[in-house]
Amino acid sequence: MNIPTLTDWKDQITTYLQNRTAHIQDGAHDLGHFERVWKTCEYINEKEGFPADPVVLLVAAYFHDLIALPKNHPQRRESSRLSADKTVELLTYHFKGWPAEKTEAVRHAIHAHSFSAGVAPLTIEAKILQDADRMEAIGAIGLARVFYTAGQLGQQLFDPEDPLAINREPNDQVYALDHFQIKLLKLPSLMNTATGRRMAQKNADYLREFLVRIQEEITGVYND
């Protein structure tokens, strides 16, 4: 009996997702998102010296947002648990040859990846997945996703009187730009791996530069 390789698992998983996610309208949680998170997982795992099980990391990366409830959904915080439960079901009944001893590691990594779920990552796979997923929220892609999501939710871009929330409490339920303070710029300090922290800090600097530029354009006061 041939033991499936990492490539075999990747082919099976991507084929499964391609056949079942074509209808997904959420561009922030599509197959492209899953693929980018996997590539970042690979990069972090390599830079950290390959401490993680690549098969667990692969499956968790591709299925971590299998169920992604909208940000304004009352059960939003349950998304990662629901995704983890659904993934366990798929691995148990759909993917032949799946090593059952790896299931719990996959389940935990998926459940713990979410910022809103507040579940502590206890394994190296969970820590790397959480870092990789958070890299999607910070930097150029993160910037695009903030305003993409704001458009979906019908939010305003920023408070015209105090766009950077200097003299008010930030509220990212109303203003997209407030999400930088509430979540994005906090992410570097929340990363689990040294590689993740370096990557996040670099991307946070990019976001800070964006804030300077947008403030200039809003106010008409430019620092030449």
C-alpha cells in the first residue's frame, strides 16, 4: 500500500476545495487565501528549522476557514470551532488513508488559529498556522482585505473629523480605518514564532506608512 506524500494530500485537498468552493463570494476567505496561508506556513516552518509536521500544517492551512461566518454574524467567534469539527468529519469519512493519529493536531490548529476565538495555540503547528493566518491581515493583502470587508458590511472608510481616532475611541464596526488600531497594529506582539514576529513587524511598518499617507490626503497637509 502506497503511503500518500505531502503532494498527494495537497492534490486531494485542493481538488476537493475547487469542487466545493466555486460558489464562495467572500474574496477574503477563498481558495487563494488558503493557498497563501499554506505558503506562509511553509516559509515559517522552514525558517524555524522545520519543527512542525508538514501534513498537519498542510491540512490545517487549507481547511482553517472551511466555515467562515461573516464578521457581523452573531456566531462569528464559533467559525474556527465549526471549521475544526467539519475538517475532522472530512478527514474521518472522506479522505481515504488519512492517519487518524494526526487528526487531533489538525483539529486544535484550526480551532486555535482565530483571533476572535481566543483559543491559545498549544502545538507548534497551531502556532505557525496562527502566525501565517495573521500575516493575511497585515501588510498589503491585509490592507486590501480591510476595505474589501468594509465594503461588504457597508461601513464608512473613516471618521472625517478624526480619521485616526486620536481624540475618540476607535470603532471598527463603523469605520474601516479604525481596524488598524483595534487589531492590525497589535498583531506583531501577538505572533508566536520569531519568524512571524519579524514578518509582522515589517508589514506593520508598511501599514503605519499608509496611515501617514492617508492622513496627508485627508487633511491636505503634506510632509514633502
